[in-house]
Amino acid sequence: MLRVGLTGGIGSGKSTVAGRLAEHGAVLIDADRLARAVVEPGTPGLAAVVDAFGPEILAPDGSLDRPKLAAVVFTSAEQRERLNGIVHPLVGGRTAEMLANAADDAVVIHDVPLLVEKNYAPMYNLVVVVHADVEERVRRLVETRGMPEADARARIAAQATEEQRRAVADVWLDNSGTPDQVLAQADALWADRLVPFEANVRLRRWDKYGNARLYDYNPEWPLQAARLAARIKLVTGGLRVDHIGSTSVPGLPAKDIIDLQVTVSSLEQADSFAEPLTEAGFPVRPENTGDRGEETKRYHNSADPGRLANIHLRVAGTQDWRHALLFRDWLRASPEERANYLELKRGIATRFASGENLGEAATAKDAWFDEALPRAESWASKTAWSPS
């Protein structure tokens, strides 16, 4: 099963994307619909809301008068939290039931308006954010929902900012244009990423890792690494996760593969996370041994075809654990050494441009690291560097 979190600000059109993915066969869990269902007349949820906010939030027929309730809660953060404290646990229970009933090969789309605000992003294999410019969202709310402009702007202001959503978005779908444009993006997302990602997770396999091509430094790499690290921390109970390798060195061209180091206390602890990491989208690699043949780590890869990653679980204090952190920090601080390393990487990229023998490409840098290690250690001594 692949768990996909879908979110976006009010008026962004995420329901359009959710509907399209459901047409392709996704199992859709709509948090808004569930939130309405748990406060229908006669439910314990509605009774709790009335107790909290008074009978004046009821319509004449005894149902919830949503505009009246909105007028109360969307002008006060305290009142919103009060309402969420009633509704969210009920929605969570219904969601758990739907997940339990989903097929093993399902792509589950969880449409959650407050995914960012509630810090739910690490719970999903992938997070998709649907975006539209604020003025376009206001126009839609006024014209299609009949919402007063002031209310529309208040609702938007009460939600997460664009910057906050970008921080958690593995996929960013721009819906500022016509519906056909965002539907085309949704179609491509389904075919090119969600379907193969689900199959990879279910079959416990990682995606193909391409070739040795170098890409210009991408400022998105640290953000992507942080999102992966958050998922890993969630399933490992908060273990230390460091962004290492070339993509962690600002300005350094690299293969478009994120490397993360997870610090474990023992290989037995690393082995205990094999299944949770696989379910999170990081299956065990068969050659699950150590560096240069040493039994010093466990090795996982990303199953996501849209974000390749190597996950190295290394025991704290071991040589390779320390060297991964040392070389990262040394290269960050040493422009001349960074340039020397880049020259080596470009030579390797040219040599293995055909995409064959990528295993040899990965070990072709070992001699340089062995030769550079004394210089890195000298820098560490002079700067009082510590891996902690």
C-alpha cells in the first residue's frame, strides 16, 4: 500500500486533483467529508460541538449551521483548536477503518486540509500539494462558493503559508491555470510516480538508479533530504539522521541521489528497522553489508522513482560513520578541496557515462578519499571539529 498525503489551501482545487486520482483507481479518504459525517445530526460529534459552542451554531432543522460555526472559529486560533480537538479524533477513527479495509496494492490518497498545520507529512510515503495564487483562490471562493471576500481572505490567512507547504511538498501541482492543466499534471503523477512507487514498496524493491551523470547543485536537495529524514525519524523513534554525500555540500555538482546516514547503536538495532523502513518507502538493498566489504552498516534505497536516495544505517562511533560526517563538513569548509573532488567526479562521470558498471563508478573515488583523509583529519584537528 502506498500512502499519499494530499493538501492545499482552501480554493486551491485539491478536490479536483483528488477526484482525478480516484478516477485512476486510487482509494480516496477525504478528511473534509469525514469531518462532515462525524457531526451529522444524532452523532456524538455534533453533541460535543454543541456543548462546546452552544446551540446557536445549529440550523432550525437541528443540523450544524456551518457558516455560523465558521464565523466563530476562523477568527480565533483558540476556538479552532477547540473544534479540532473534538472533530479530529473522530475523523482519525474513521480514517483508520478505511485504511484497514484498503487492498494491499492500493494507492491511498488522503485529502487532508490541515496536513501541514498538524505536521502530518512524515506519516506518508509522499506528500502532494496543490497550489494556486491567493488572488485566484479568493476569486474562486467568492464566485463559486458565494463566500464574502473578507471571509475568504480570513480563511486563507488562518491556514499554512505557501512557504510552509513548499517545505513538506514532494510534489507541487500548480493549479493557477485551467482545470485541464492540473488534470494533466495529475495524470502524469499517477502514471509516472504513484503506480511504480506503490509496486516498488509492495515488492520490496528500489527504483533504478540511472547513471553517473552530474547535475548542477540544486538548492532543493537539502529540503528533499529533510523530508526523507523526517519520515525516517518517525519510523525509527527519532534516531539521528544526517544529510551526507555530495548533495549535502552547497555548490557541489552531484548525481541526483540523496544520501542519508542514520545513526544506530548496533547492527541489531539497524536490522530491527528493516520492515518499518521498507513500508516507509526505503527497502533493504540485497547487498546489505558494510563499506568496502566491512560489516559496519545496513543499506537501504528509495522506492520512489521521483526521488532516489541511499540510506546508510551506521553504528555510532565507527570509522565509516565518522568519515561520512568529516568529509561532508571538510568539503563544505574547503573550496580548494571541493574543486579537487569535483574534478575527480567529472572524470568518473565521463568514464561511466554509458551507465554500465555503476558499482565500479561508486568505488572509483575510494583512492581519492584514502589520499585525502590525512588532509581532512588535519583540518578537523585545527578546527576542533567533532562529529557530534
